[in-house]
Amino acid sequence: MGLEEEIEELREEIAETPYNKSTEAHIGRLKAKLAEKKEKLENQSSSGGGHGYAVEKTGDATVALVGFPSVGKSTLINALTNAESETGEYEFTTLDVNPGMLKHRGANIQILDVPGLIEGAASGRGGGQEVLSVVRTADLVVFMLSVFEIDQYERLRHELYQNKIRLDTEPASISITKSHTGGLQVTTSDSVSMDEETIKDVLREHGYVNAEVTVRGDPSIDELIDAIMDNRVYLPSIVTVNKADLIDADYLPTVEENLREHDIDPEEAIFISAEEERGLEGLKEEIWEELGLIRVYMDKPGRGVDYEEPLVLPPGSTVEDACLDIGGDEFLNRFRFARVRGDSAKHDDQQVGLQHELEDEDELRIIVRK
């Protein structure tokens, strides 16, 4: 029996087994086996060749524009950036990953118009695994839906989930430290509802014999497996609804209800018309907010504060990160101290060290050794 048949048998057994406390450990073992075999199948597929989609990450952040074929992604990326993508009213119009650069609020945001996903992409259909591998490298996923096909959303999320991309969530609080003896020692917080034996069974299926394991919160079996596999990517996402110019006022409540059915708040979805270039400023702002980038205005000796070209950094960046971005280790090694104005400072021109965390629109002056 081949791997694909084994995977299908495991899926069927999981689907046919009612979930309750008495079957929890059994289902946990089945899901652990399934994850291992899927991983093995993917590794075999990736080693079999294929051109892939190698895209160099440039700019301050990367956004993956995800949607089924002919939803209007190429038109949108052309409107947002300096990219020029082949477009047309037929399937698979984007034949390769098409990067463009969105310039917004002083930041350079790379937007990747990946080839239109089809169902089964995570299993390799239509070069899907190569496409999904590009999505895994992004900082943000933007779902692009047609206003007439909102149900595409669940199918897209499923394909991403199958490729180990977890959206709008954080990794479960699970730590695993291998040891040489002592078997599996499991410590759980009071909020954990999963049975300890289930946790041990899942660990054994993944080859753990001796380990100290701490589980907090209330993770599901799938989240436990995610933590053990340790190859999942956790990304934020937003939803934009295209072709809004084609709906009339009477149809809008239907669209909003369709969004709610897929747990999308109509107030949070961004309605646009890529063709008419409507709603694009709102989309740019939402991308900026979700990325959480910060702009740091450098106070340059003899020239004052440069408000035209800020240093753009990821959220949570420190003065050390700023030094590394400016001049690498050589510049960092010459650091003496810095002075900061803005929201991160207790007062203007506060003297700070390398571990000081910066805020958006701080003004920063770095003093270095000659």
C-alpha cells in the first residue's frame, strides 16, 4: 500500500471515529500518524524535482496576495505597485510569482501575486506546493475574494492549513525538552482538558521516549501535533472583496450575510474594485496596520531629522535592531548610546541603550565611537 492510500485510510478512520474522552487517545495517535505520513509524502514530492517559485524577499515586509484564478489579483497588484502582470479573463492568467513594490507611509512593502490557487494545491495540484511555499515566507496574507464567490474563502484557508500555514492565531504554549532517561514527564496547567495519556501517546507516535513536557492553556490535539512537528508558520491575514462596483444596494445584505457565514465581519472586510481602483487607499491602510511596521526618523549629525526617508522596522524593534539595519555589526560595535524623542521616550532626548524598544515615529540619534 502506498503512502497516499495509507493517508486516505487514516483520514477515513478519523472521520468515522466519534470524538469523546474514551476515544481521545486513539484519535490522537491516528492524527499523529497522519501528520507523519503527510510529511513523508511531501518530502518525497519535493525531492522529485520541479522548478519551484524562488522569490527574493526585498523591502521592509512581504505580503502574499492569495486567491483562486481570475479573481483579479493581477489587476490589483498592478494598481497597487509598479508590477506589470499579464491579465485576462481566463484561468491561470498569472503564470509565475509576480512581485511588485507598494510604497506606503515611507515603507517599501513587497506584494507577491502568486499563481491562482486551486483546490488540492496542498497536495501538489497545479504546482500548488511550490505556490504555497512562497506564501509561507510572507509576513501577511491578503485573501482576495470575488464579491460573487465568498465561499472561496474556506477553500483557500483549507489549502493553507494543509500546507502548515496557521492564520490569525498563536502557537500553543507547549514546551518539549528531550532527556536521556525518565520516560515522558508531562506537566499541565489546570486549564488543560486533554488527558495526560493522550499527550503521551501523541508524543510516542512522533518518536519521543524520554522528555519533559509542559502544556499550558487548552490546546487541541491538532495544536499539540503542530507544536511537536515544529514546522508550522503563523501569519496574520485580512480579507478584501473585489468587484464591489458590480453589486447594487439590494445585493449588499446578501454579500454581508455570506461573509458572516464564513466568520468574516463585514465591517472588517475591505471592499474594493481593482478594475476601477476604488477602495485601494483603505486596503493600503489595513495592510499597514496589520504589518505593524514602525517608522524611525533618524537625527543625522549636521543635517537634522530626516522625515522624508524613515528607517522602517518590524514591530518590537530595539535600538540594536536599528543599528544593525543601518550598518550591520561593524556599526553596532561602535555604538556608545542613543537619544530618543517620541512615544517610547520618557522625556525628549532621553539617553537610552541598545535594548530600548522603539515606537512608531520616534526620532532617534545614535552616538558612536570614532
